Amino acid sequence: TVSQVPELTKKDGVTFTPFGRLQVDAGIVNGPDEINDPGLGFAHEIRRVRIGFKGDIPGGFGYKMEVDFASGDLDLYDAYMEYAAGDATFKLGQHNNFQGLEELTSSRFTSFMERAAFTDAFGFERKVGLSAEYAKADWMVQGGVFSDNLENLQLDENNSWSADARTVYAPKIGEAQLHIGGSVHYREFNDASDVTRYRQRPELHVTDTRFMDTGNFSATSELGYGLEAAAVLGRFHFEGETFWQHVGRPAALADPTFFGGSAEMGLFLTSGDKRSYKGFKFDRVKPAHPLDQGGFGALQVNLRYDYLDLNDADIRGGIQNAYAASLVWTPTDFTRLMLEYSRMEYDDMPILAGTQDDYGVDSIGMRAQVDF
Amino acid sequence: TVSQVPELTKKDGVTFTPFGRLQVDAGIVNGPDEINDPGLGFAHEIRRVRIGFKGDIPGGFGYKMEVDFASGDLDLYDAYMEYAAGDATFKLGQHNNFQGLEELTSSRFTSFMERAAFTDAFGFERKVGLSAEYAKADWMVQGGVFSDNLENLQLDENNSWSADARTVYAPKIGEAQLHIGGSVHYREFNDASDVTRYRQRPELHVTDTRFMDTGNFSATSELGYGLEAAAVLGRFHFEGETFWQHVGRPAALADPTFFGGSAEMGLFLTSGDKRSYKGFKFDRVKPAHPLDQGGFGALQVNLRYDYLDLNDADIRGGIQNAYAASLVWTPTDFTRLMLEYSRMEYDDMPILAGTQDDYGVDSIGMRAQVDF
Amino acid sequence: TVSQVPELTKKDGVTFTPFGRLQVDAGIVNGPDEINDPGLGFAHEIRRVRIGFKGDIPGGFGYKMEVDFASGDLDLYDAYMEYAAGDATFKLGQHNNFQGLEELTSSRFTSFMERAAFTDAFGFERKVGLSAEYAKADWMVQGGVFSDNLENLQLDENNSWSADARTVYAPKIGEAQLHIGGSVHYREFNDASDVTRYRQRPELHVTDTRFMDTGNFSATSELGYGLEAAAVLGRFHFEGETFWQHVGRPAALADPTFFGGSAEMGLFLTSGDKRSYKGFKFDRVKPAHPLDQGGFGALQVNLRYDYLDLNDADIRGGIQNAYAASLVWTPTDFTRLMLEYSRMEYDDMPILAGTQDDYGVDSIGMRAQVDF
């Protein structure tokens, strides 16, 4: 006989809740004929295979750990402890440093297979640090100090640090859920011989080819600003973000400012379905008429414009204007199928197609997903 | 107070069942005196230390993940999602591509410490792909298309693919459980500069020495045929398999066909015990009189003939005639001890013993196992 | 509805209990100005992020697996099966080889962030092997044979082995819990070209700099002797250990004997609190007045003297006299904060500070910990 237990409650009240996800991708990336790259064309991969464990510890404490095996090796994502006191929550360990709405929304719930181009391009990733969040009703502010990702911290000569802050106002006005926010990020590389690099794949992760790529260049600091807005009204949603990355360079070198931004909107074709919003993030879509109850599940179409400019000062990483459409079928609460097409218009690119520095790339992607 | 819960049932009906295994091996491999290899002699290792998680997702879906740490690092085995509709089951992600009865039988339940020589020699391993299985009563057919193992897929230039199909007929005739089946496998390496290699250890995994070894040679495709038969009648079981591996080579090079086959039979010395067969595979032996209920557990003796021929065309990988005997003690449902002796007669070998290309090798192995 | 289940009991009585820990450290190591090492100064890290699984298997068997991700990769700690028969317990797989009281006490429960210097310096780590323990009332003896750590065993040419034995007498005299013990360890490196190396960090793990370091030197065997004593009386505890490491070297080379020892004592400032002792090891402190029940938790101060001499024969690894004080706050059963200061006096060191081979180093460390 099976009991209904959503979590294991150990002796003395400590709980243990496992969770995980599995995403299998396939895709085609079609570049200009002049670029001969065997990494283009058809490819497929396990995009994410993750297991995690989280729980409560009496006294207001908690923990969360999550690892991914999709690289054929182990990558550690979240690894933090938590303390909640009233409306404030404190986190210590590896966690996200408040980069923006889409980055903080789980990859299980995004509208496209990959997040907007600037999120990877500007190196958003979890870092080890200490943060605090204060949330009251429809307003939230969060901030923290971080060092670096656990992988990079293995080198004990790594003395980089960052300070990050973000605020969100998310009122419910009538039937509409609104979300506006902004964030600011400062990072010191803090080492004698620092370089950085910004680059991005062509909207799909199945290829490792990056047309957009600044290459390594010397840098000492980053100052980033993000703005974000979103709205959910019934079947419709909108989400828009912008991010400026200002890079401090040594001595006489000119400091570039790179920019990325995206805007998406989506519509559920199935009645009663809507994009769920919880805890200042997008959350799980639960179909009104799921497949296992005789329904069709939820079907959603999305459009996105995704801009990224990695050209400034004497750095040339390319300019992207990408247009994408996706179809997302959510048969049940824990399953999802995605199909998407993207058209990237590239200008002033560092990789030439023959003698041309502007050209177009197309991609088609598919994803199957389960989570638990 | 402890409830009896075989699995965690999370909110909304998703279940979570952990499982694992631990196998600790020791062995001696004794080669000819003329071969001076410090990897021979006594050795021991943790053969497998695995943890996995599987569960059901409402609507007929499921998931399974399993990882192994025995290499001192992480290796991903199963990582797939599943959908069952009536008598059909679909799998997407990394899973086995229907290689044959012994390969598909869990390593917890095989009659010898290692499977027949051809299974490793011909590179059987899980691959990422999509498959379907249709099973009705005592007949089953399964097929799928696969790319490559997750590790190999890390290189996005990897465009290899395979198509695999298998069928099994497993009638129960009187008291006898029969099993006959066949499979066919086609793989394109699909890269400009492809090589492959077939090799195998001397019946034990504790050594990394492979006497049987074709070395790398250029190849473009593989076409494999497998035949399999098995029977369980009371205390007695028989299992036999053969596999032909035809290798396509570029241009004017001759295409070799390699061959492996094995036949084993076993007998339980303890009354009431039998080899269990379930889902077209061998399954867990549950002793009729387990140690924890005052019995002795189940004791089984097995004999095996294990042939492998890696010599064809201009490729010389050696010929193996191996004779093995094992004693398997299963004290309780979840514990197992194995002791085995193997004699390998090697002919036309690539590694010489002095000036001789034929010689014999002996090995003695032991394994202790628990699983859950 | 949540049931209170401390473990998952699978079908047929096999149990599954997950457990884990998370420790986040920060620290400053201040060396002499003449040593310019970017690994000194401020650093922080996730010291341990671990998940493990253990359980019982009917018939007196059990299993335990534990992995750590803090290195950014996977490291396997415990991986063993167990069999209990009356007062005897047998373990097979990777486990600790009875090095001494502090090494065997969980890192969750030590009085300082790092164990005494000799424990890492002499290479204490889990190894694959077979051991037996016999415990009766307040007396225990344990012994085993081991090969090497799983990582090192990947090389099948590794033929090293060790034999280890230890005994402890732990009577309760009135209110006082006493502990005295001794252990002996013999290891053959058993390879043609063996080298070893003994080294240690300056009391904190956040830096990878080791002032104490013999460098590699040729060696064929190790013979180690350990003595250990401890006492708990109400709020007060004492723990002292010594370890002699005698190293056999090839042929005419002189055999050095290195020595390490430490003595610590601690006092709880909060009434009703004491260091817990169970199973011949220190165990979890459970505050008499935990934070989540309106109390302050348990507050403990500790002092330690930590000596290590890596200079003998013609080997010069340095001499350490370290003095440390720690403040340990245990708000609740499963949370812990540590603050400590150490002063290391180094003599006859292999790393010079300018022209000086003796100098002092200071460190300040902090740790936040949760476990489950």
C-alpha cells in the first residue's frame, strides 16, 4: 500500500523532497553555405537531466541542492541554506544573483527552448554568496554579495566578487497580473591578468557554434543594469527585458557597453489556460483540461524578438536581430512538448560568411520534457 | 513510527522510487609468463556503485535516471522519459538499444560476473534516442532510432546514428519458460574520419588489460545481427546468444564480419529455487528459504562457453574460446555472493606471448553484491 | 497530508534514508609579507555539499553511499555494504580504516573547522577494503585490510594494500564519559616507483597553500601508531590524539618518523548542553534550549594545541605549533555557526619567508552549516 507523502519527514521534523527534470532536444541550425562547420546541421542532445533535494529544517531553516548530468559529468547548480524570518529570507551558498525575470524563471517554464540571447551572452550563472530578500504583498527587494561559481572558485587565487540588487513590483490590477522590475550588478574581477568573453549560440543549445562572439579581451570589472516588465491577462502574456553590460578595462583601453533585450508575447489557444505567476516569477502551467482527464492539455503560441549587440568600442562580437515563434503543448502538469523556429539576422559579425560580415541563420528546434 | 511506503508519492500523483546497487569485486588474472603486465595478477575494485530514481507521472508517463560512481567520477546510465499507451511503450532519452537478452538483463541478475565477451567487445552501451515497444502476452517487438551515448554526444560534430529492432517470443509451455528472439542493428558513423575498435577483458573487469583487441581501424558503418534463446525449467536454466558484427569500411578496404556467441546453463542446488523471468528478461532470484528466515538462501552453479572471433579480413583482434564455472549464493532477496573460474584459450592473438600468438589465461573472481 | 516517515521502506523491507550536509566557509590567512602568494588573504568556498543514502536490508545487511560535490565535480566517500551478526559488524567497500577518534567523528560535529593537522598530513582517507568490528558494552575492537581509495584504484597497476587495527575502551565513570584507544596501521605501496608526500594547510581549507610540505620523496611502506583519549563531563570536554608515521624507504635511504598530535578542550557556556558521544565517536549536539523553542541554542568555546613535525632523516616538511580558539553556536539540532582564530608558529620550514625558515601565520575562519 502506497501512502500519499509529498515529502519524507525525517526524525525531528527535517523534511526531504526530491525533484528533477529531463529535457531531450533535437534541432537543425542552417547557416550560410560559405561557413563550413560540422557543428551545424542536425543535432540532438539531452539538454538537462537533473535531480535535486530540498527541505525544511525546524527553526525556519531550509536547504536546497541540485545537480545536472547532461554534460556527461556532474554540474552543481543550487547548493544553499536558507533562513526565513518574517517577510525576510536569507540565503547562503550557491544561488542565482537576481539577474532578471527570465533567468530566474525555471527552464521548465520558459516560452522558448532557450532564454533570450543576452542571458547566456553576459554570463549569467549561479554564484556562491550571501543574499537577503524582503517581500511584502506585491513588492519585493533583494540583494547580495557573491564571489564566483563553484567551478571557478576551485582556484583559490580567484578573488572576484560582485554585489547585486533587484526590486520588483507585481500588482494585480483587475484580472491582470503585472510585473515591473529593475536590477543593478557590479563585479570586480580582482585579478592581475583578467580576461572576459561574451558569446551566444543561435537560439538553440544543440550546437556549440557561436556566431556571436567577442573572443577573449582584457577586462577588470562589469557594471550591469537590467529592466524587466511582464503581464499576464487571461490567455495572453507579455514579457520584455533589457540589459546593459558596461565593461571596465585596464588603463587606456576604451570601456565598451554591450546591450541585449528581448520581448515576447504568447497566447493560449485552449480555453481556461494561462501562464502561472508565483513568487515574482513565472511558474508551472497546469492545463485546465489535461490529457489524463480526457482533455487535450494546454496549447500555447509565442512570438519573440531577441536583440543582442556585442559591438562597442574596439570589440566586435556581432549584432543579432532574432525573430522566433514557438508552439508549446502541455499535455499534463508535468509534461511538455515544444516546437520552435528562429530566424537570426546577423550584422557586423566577427565570423565572416565568405567576405560578408552580415548574413542570416535559421534554426528549428524541438523539446520533450518531464519533471517531478 | 515508520510507514510502509515503497515510494514517495508527491503532490498531484507523481511518484519517486529510489533504487541502487553496490558490487565489490576481487580477482586474479594469470597470463603467460612471457607477458609482463603489472595490470595482471590480483586486483580488486568497486565494480558498480549506483543510485537511480524512477517514477510515474499521471497520464501514463514515467521517468528513470541512473548514475554510477564506480569510476571515481559520475557516469550517466539510464536517463529517459516514458509513455505507455495500451500495449505500447515509448521511450525518449538515453536507454538501451535492444542489444540482446543478457545485455538487457540487469547486472544484478547475470550468472557470471561479466556478461558474454561479445557484449562489451561490440560496444553495447546505452544511447540517446527514441524507441517504441509493443508487447502482447508472450510476444514482443521493439525498435528505435538512436544517436550516440551522452558522453560521445558532447561533441556536437558527432552525427552518428543507428536504427535497431528486436523481437522476442516467450511462451510458457507446461512448466517451462522459453525465450527466443532476434535483433538487427544498423549504425552509420557518419563522420569524415571515423575509426572503431573492438576489444574485451579476460572475463573479469578488475583488470584493464585486453588480450583481445583489434586496435583502431577506419570504419564507416556497423550492421549487427543477434540471435538469442533461453529456457527455465524448475531449477535448471539455459541461455544462448550469438551476434554477428559486420563492419563497413571506406572505399577499397575489405569489410570484416566479427562474431561472438555464448551458451550457459545453470542449476540451483537448493530446492524450490529457480531463475526468475519477467518482462522478457531474467529477473531477481528470490530464495525459497532465505537466510533471514532461517534458511540457507539459494545456491546455484553455472557453466558457460564464451566464444569471440575478432579476426577477419585484414583485422586481427584475436580468437577466444573461454570456459567458465560460477557458484552464486543468494542468501536473501537483495544480497548475492559470486565465485567464478574462467579458462580462456586464445588463438591468433595480436598480443604475443614471447613468439607465440596462442596461449591460455586463467582468472578467478569474487563478487559481493547488495541492491535496493 | 504529510506522514511522519523518517525513511522510505520499500517492498520486502528494504529501507532508504537520505542524508546530507552543507558547509559554507569564509576565511583570511595572513602569512609573512615576504611570502607573496595570491592564494593567501581572504577566500571562501563551499567546504562540503553532500548527499548520501543508507538503509537496511532484511537479514542483517545494510548499505551506505555518500558523495560530495564541493570540488565542482563528484567525489565518492562512503560506498559500502554491511552485515551485522550479534556484537560483530562487517563492512565491505569504501570506508574509513580506523584512523582515530577525530577522523572518525563526522565533520559536522568537530570542535574546529578542520581536524588536527596530522589527519590530512598523513593522508587519512577512505579506502576500499573489508573490515570487522566487535563491540561489547564499553569496549570495541576493529580491524581490516584495505587497498586504496577508489580514485587511486582506477589505475589497475595499483597494488598497494594496508592492514589496520584499533581498539577503544569507553567506560562511563559516574557522570564522566571516558574514551581511550590506540590504533596501528601498516601499508605497503607495493609498486616499483613509489613516492609519497605529506603536507597540510594552515588550519583552514579555503586556501590551497601549504606551508608544511615534504614534497614528493621515494617510499615503500608506512607504519603508523595512534593514541587517543577523550572525556566528556557535563559542559566540559577534552580530546587528545597522537600519531607516529614511520616511512619505509628504498635501500640505503634513511627511514623517517613523522609525528603529529593535538589536544583540545571545550566548554559550553549555555546550561544543560554537552558534547554528545555515541558509538565510540562524538555525535550531534542537541541544544537543551534550541532557537526554535524560544531558547538561544548551545554556545561552546574550544581551545586547541595542534602540533605537527614533518622534519626527520633528510626530509624537511616543517614543524608546526598551532594555537587555536573557536566559538561554536548551535542554534538548533541541524544548524551550526563556527568562528575561529588560529596562530601557527612554523619552524625549520621548506618554504622560506625571505631568508627566514621560521615565521608565524594567522588565520580567521567562519563556517555556516546545515545538515539533514
